Amino acid sequence: MARNRHPEQTMERILEEASRLFLQKGFEKTSMQDIMDATGLSKGAIYHHFASKEDILLRIGARMGEENSAALQRVIDDPNLNGAQKLKEVFRVSLHGEQQAAMLRMIPYLLDNPRFLALHMQEIFYLTAPDYIAPILEEGVRDGSIRVERPRAMAEAILVLCDMWINPLLRPASPEEVRERCAAFAAIMRALGLDIFDEEMTRACVEFAAWRAQSAQ
């Protein structure tokens, strides 16, 4: 058999087609045969790169995390924004755009996987909070646009509220419940001097909750 001279391209092809199928059909209803048909690759070619369908899903999740980190870094590096503006921009880029919409719709399938859920929680406390959100809060304190104490602990609290409470991921919630959570979160942030969550962001969360409720039926 001829050696594959472009393994990275083959892996990318598998991940792209698998992502599309998982979003279309759901993870459980997508078979390895479906992925073979979509890519035009043999069973052996796919298993050469991935041990299982779960392995493909986890790699998709890791890639999504890498893309999210890159988006956050671009916000941090923007010299035209102060700390408060950067914090609001982080929320905006996390909720809007075609890529982010696809990411939000993939996450429920990922969180059904205990391994990914554990990795996601670790990422919040060991990567996203200390390396991205806390530095933005600290910058805002320095430039006077943010007034909070204990910015590193605050970064963790903000992410836990957003990732584990507002979004109906671990516990299903109706669009109305998500709207209430968004209003409560915005009020909490305003009380802390952080005007970072607006109606446009609330609408994005509510639309995702409606999709989540419909897909669960």
C-alpha cells in the first residue's frame, strides 16, 4: 500500500467530515462507516490516525480549545482596547460568529464524554482563567477601567458562572430560564463594576438554549 505523504491533511479531512456529521446527525447516530463514506477513506486509513470514534470526538474538542485560545489571545494582544473593553470582547467573540456557533453545538456531545468533561473543567481552572481572563482583569485594574479585588479568583468565578451555569450544558434549561440566568449574571457583573454582558449576548445564549432543547427531543 502506498504511504500517505500528507498525514496532517488526512487527519484534518477526517476531523472536518466527522465534525459535520456529528453536528448533522449527532455523535451517537454517526457511525465510523458514515465517516468512511464522507471522507472516501478506508477503515484502515481512519484507524491509522484515530483509535475510535470517541478518539475523533476528543481530538475535535482539543482543536476547538486551541481555536478558542487563539481567539482569546488576539483579544489580549489588541493594543486599542483597555481591560474592560477586552473583557467584553472576550464574551462577544465567544458567542458570535459561524465558528463559535458550531463550537457551541458540538459541546453538548463532548460534555457527554466524561474524559472531555474532566479536561474541560481543568482547562477552566488551569488555562483559561489564569492565562486569559485574569490578565485582562489585572490590566483593567492597572488602567482604571476595572475595579475588582482578587482578579485571579474573580476570573475563575466568572468562567464557572458562564460555562457551567448560564449555558444549559450540564443541566437542561429552557430559553426562559437561560434568559433569567443571563439577567442575573449581568446584574452580578454590574454590581462588581463589570458591564460586560449585553442584550445581544443574552439573545445568543437564549437561541442556543432553544436549539439545545429542540435537539434533545
